[in-house]
Amino acid sequence: QKEVEQNSGPLSVPEGAIASLNCTYSDRGSQSFFWYRQYSGKSPELIMFIYSNGDKEDGRFTAQLNKASQYVSLLIRDSQPSDSATYLCAVMASGGSYIPTFGRGTSLIVHP
Amino acid sequence: DVKVTQSSRYLVKRTGEKVFLECVQDMDHENMFWYRQDPGLGLRLIYFSYDVKMKEKGDIPEGYSVSREKKERFSLILESASTNQTSMYLCASSLRGEAFFGQGTRLTVV
């Protein structure tokens, strides 16, 4: 059973701070990693993906991957109240089966 | 722009009814998915399709079936709706992993 674990939160950070969201996964064969943001009552939207060990930056977002530790994280710099949402981590194995396994999500609250 | 469209945003059905949820994507993606999302349980995969007329069961297929007669359309069928199928249903499509979701259908079975 492939598992993706996230702390459900809520993670509360002040406006302007760095929010750090973490995700661990059980399948060592995982090759692709995704972060989705889901506002309350809305569907998930893709914000980042990462395939290689290390950091990947996109604006205020940085995804970090450590395959040896089976760990992927999302950093949000200069957090804004509009970043308040649930963040879902998804992991996909290699081998042609394009089925992502989702974590249950971490609720982030950015307070003014 | 990527577009996945689900036929209904809200739906109320009676126990025992046959329910059809439709999903259309305009990105020529091979892969399409149906998930349900419940508080505390996250996204659970019901069915997956990787090509026209091809389907695979996900983690919770019981009580559901699917149809994919055309590449752009993936339908979820509740054969006989029950109250424990009250949920948010999400359709998604992808090419090689990045999933794009429809707006979701909140189904209530009474």
C-alpha cells in the first residue's frame, strides 16, 4: 500500500512569514512529486511539481525533494492571507502508471 | 487554458436512483480519474481510465461504474445511489502526472 503522509494541521503563520509544509511517502520507486492548493469549497489546483533531488523555485514557492529520506516539502515565502488553504501533496511512481497518490492535506492559515 | 468541466456543481438524488456524473476535458489527455473527497479522508480514487474504453478500479470502486466512449469524456455511474455516497466528486485528467481537476460535483443522496 503506497502511503503519502501529511500533518493535517492547521499550520498557523503570521503574514509575511515562511510557511513550511511537509510530506513523507512510503514508495521508494516514486519519481514525480506534486503540490496542489485547495481553497475551501473549491477543487485542487496544481502549484508545483518536482522530479529531481534538491530545490525548485517558482515565485514565492519552493519545493524541496529528498528521495533518500523520502521527504518532499513546500515552502511559501512572504505568506499572505490569500495563501490560506489546504495543501495536498501527491506522489507518482515510475513505470507508466500515471496514477498519483494523494496525502490528506495540510490546512494552512495565514493571519494578518 | 486547461479545462475540465463537470456537468453539475450540485446534485440531489434519492436513494436507489441511478446517477450519472459527466466529465469533459479539452486537453487531449489520455488519463482521466474520478475521486471522491470526504472530510478527514482526503481524495480517494474510484476509477481510472488510460484510454478510450479502458478502465481500472481504484481504491473504492464498489457501488460505482464508469464509461469512456470518447477520449474527452469520462462518466461516473452510481448504479443505485445510497446515502453513504453523499460526497464531493472530483474528475481529473492528466498527460503524465500533473492532474487538472474539474470544479467538483457535490452530490447529496437523500
